[in-house]
Amino acid sequence: MMEATAAVLAYENLPEGQATVGFEVCIKHVGGVAEGATCTSRATLKEVVDDRKLFFDVEVKEGDRTIGVGTHQRRVIKPSS
């Protein structure tokens, strides 16, 4: 859920024809939820290096309770010519 949210955020801000690939996810589960609970995922782009390395902070919450936190990295990929 966290990685997917970061991927959508990145995709919405890329030039047409480009995409990203995730390669590192580092998360901690800090709380549990009941099956069927409604959770919200958030990704914040913290840094862009060399116009292709994307670093995100990610989290999942159920209401005001934090369920998971961490970081995620993605790389911009361009189609081959």
C-alpha cells in the first residue's frame, strides 16, 4: 500500500513516456488493525537526486493511529529508443 502510493505520486509528476521502478522499501509495522478496517496511505517525496532517484517517506494510518512508517526509493526509467 505504501509503495503503491509513492508510485502513483511519482507517475503523476513524470513527463509522458516515463515511469518509475521501486527498488527499496524499509518499513516498520507499529500497530495492528482489524480485518476490513479503513486505512489511509501517504507518501511524501523528500528528495530527488540526479533527476532520477526519488526518495519518499511513507506511512499508513487508521484514523489518527499510525499503523506503519518507513521510507521508499524509486528510480525514473525511460523507454529504450
